[in-house]
Amino acid sequence: MEFELKKVLQALLFSSSESLTPKDVQTVFTRYHQQVEEWTAEAGENDTELSGQQELMAALLQQVPSLLTTSQIRDAFDELSSDLEQQDAIYRIHEGPLGYRMALAPRYADWVRLFRNEPRPRKLSNAALETLSIIAYRQPVTRVEIEAIRGVSADSAISRLLEKELIHITGRA
């Protein structure tokens, strides 16, 4: 048996519903080594001779690094991500602002959408995107100001953004 960091990372991602940061991984390895120290201390108090299985376990424990750097963890995540893409696996590993997370490969998204009986996602029109960017940049902003910047009516774009709950009315001028 051999220690494989990529498989450990995969197991951690699979078991977590939240994003996994390199700091989380380092914490897991710290806890692991603390438990190993406790286990060896207990085993040393109880038995003077180690059984064959305990020796195998001790050899495996020595393979696990006690300190992993953030760059080592990031490199392992990157390798794992490229391996999954090469294998054409049904899931991918994405790095987001909150850490690493498992996600479904895009080519299988429609199957999951159909299974969940969800409607196909609707994309925003160029007019709605323009309106949203104006609102994001100049907030708070009125409908008149948006129409002055765009040069055309913004009624349909604003109603679409309100419908998708991307914007909300905070007051009246």
C-alpha cells in the first residue's frame, strides 16, 4: 500500500459539500498525525511487540507527510483536475474563490437537469447585460438615467432583470 495525495484529496472533496481550501487539507493532515501519535503511544503502553498488521500500518503512516505546503496541495489539485479531464470523467474539480470543489462535467449537465425536471437555463440578452452593467457601475441609478446612457428604452431589460432577481428596487426618485 502506498500513500497517494491525489486520492486523499479526491476523498475529501467527495465527502464535503463545501469548498475545500489548502488550509483545510493542512488541518486534516495535522489532525491525522496527532491521532497517529496518540495511537502509537497507546500501542506502546499496551504491547511491546507490534503485530504484522501494526507494522504494515506503521510503515504506511511514515509515508504520509507531516507538513504539506500550499503549493504542493495546489499542484496536486491541478494534477487531479487534468487527470479527470484526460479520463473524461463525469466530474471536474474547479478552483473558485472559496477553494476547490467537485462539479459535474458540462456535457452531463442536461441529463441532470432532466432528472431534476428543471427548465433549461435562460441566458440574458445583450440589452439586459448592458442594463445590468450600468446598474452595477452607477448604482443607485434610475430608469431615466439608464435610458439616457443606453439611448433606448430599458423597460423590458429591467423587467427581465427584476424577474431573475438580479436587481431590486430600493426606492423612488
